[in-house]
Amino acid sequence: MDKKLVITIEREYGSGGRVLGKTLSEQLGIPYYDDDIIRKASEQSAVGEQFFRAYDEKAGKNPLFFGQAKNVTGKPEVNANITKPENLFRFEAETIRTLASEGPCILIGRCSDFILESAEFENYISLFVYCDLPDKIRRVIKVDGVDSEEAVRRIQKINKQRRDYYRYYTGNNWGDPALYDLMLNTSNITIPQSAELVKLYLKLRGFEL
């Protein structure tokens, strides 16, 4: 495994992006971080995990914040503003930079690609995983155990939250192909096949697996 390889995965709800991340983690033998990002940020900041979870992948509400995205990856504040959404994001960004610097890993969501780019981190690969709506519905029905109506509601709600979150903290459009190294549609291939495709791409990019 190339010692510098870090993979970031942004994913639509119901696309299988999280499962793909776990599959790549197992096959490549590198750590996978999703909820662990929240837990580690809480431990390092001594701020309760519940504060991080309340704003996890959700946009803040400061109308004056938009356009200041580059400032949000700086050092977090440890004053009265410590639990503000923007400051919690700074703690998460700090955690993400630390994890990436420690060695190869897979980072799920939370604007990891933007955070590493802002830190001028080298050799990370950014993925965006998506699929057609009928396939998202089928996955959510199977995994969440809900009916089709509830599946559609969850897909729309969560993807909107992720879109707004990404826009709020980065100033960029979530899912814009220009932002990612590889856009991956999981509608017509399985998750194992998707993992093989990602590994082929990594080899083409010169990474040693």
C-alpha cells in the first residue's frame, strides 16, 4: 500500500458510498473513518459528542457566513463560541487533517476533500458516489427497512442536507464533477465491482496497492 494514499468519499444517500468505503478499507487494509471523525473530534476538543452530532453534515445558520469558507479550516476557537457550528466544523477539520497525516485512510463525507485541498495535502483521491433514483430507493428500503414513500422522503431530505452543508462550508456545489477525481455511478455495477474500478483507477494514477 502506498504510504501516502488517502481516499475521500462524498456520497448520495442510498448510493452505497459508505459500503464502498468499508469494502475498500478491507481490501486495501487501511483505516475507514466515518462516525469516528465525530468521536475523535469530541475527544480532542473536550466538547460533548452530542454537539457534533446535532450538526453532523448539516449547514450552519449564519447568513453572513457564506463566502467565508476558506476561513473555516483554520484553528478552532476555545472561547464562548466553542460549540458554534462553524467552530465544531473547525474541530472536525483539524481531526481530518490529523488522520490524513498519520497514514493511508478512507474519509467519509464532512467535506474531507475540501479540507485536504485547503491544507494543500498531497496525494489524496476524491470520489463522489451516486446512482439513479430507483436504485437509491431500493437500497434504502432494504437497509433502513422502510416503505418506498419513506425511502424517497429520506433520500430527498438527507441529500438536501448534505448539499446545503457542502455549499455552506466550502462555497462549492456538492456533486460538481469538476471537484472530484472520480465520479462513480453504482446503478449498473455492484459494490464489489465498484471497488475494483476504484482500485484500477488508483493503479492508473500510480499508487502502489
